[in-house]
Amino acid sequence: MTGAALFDSYNDILSVEDVKEILGIGRNKVYELIETKQLYAIRPGQAYRISKLSLIEYVTGRKIE
């Protein structure tokens, strides 16, 4: 099973809550990963949106092209 297959049940764009659930970490840690650019996120309004691809790259430690 590849890293990407582990996330098949999730949308391509994730919320902070999704990332919390997937990684088993707290909200503040998710924000820290965003602020330190370990996770790519945009903030089109009030809430951050995180790319699933960015999360896969973070978890696997490999850039996906």
C-alpha cells in the first residue's frame, strides 16, 4: 500500500480538523506545521485549507511529482 492509498477516503483539500484526525495531533500542532511551511495551506476565508498531496509528502518525507 502506498502512502497515497492511506488517504483515499479523504478529499483532495483537507481542513485543519481532517489533518488533526489523520495525524492524531492537536490543532496548535497543525497550525505550527502550516506556519513553518511543512504543510502547504491556503486561507481563502476564515479557515485554512490543506492540500492532501502536501500531507502525503509530509508523512512520507518525499516530494511527489
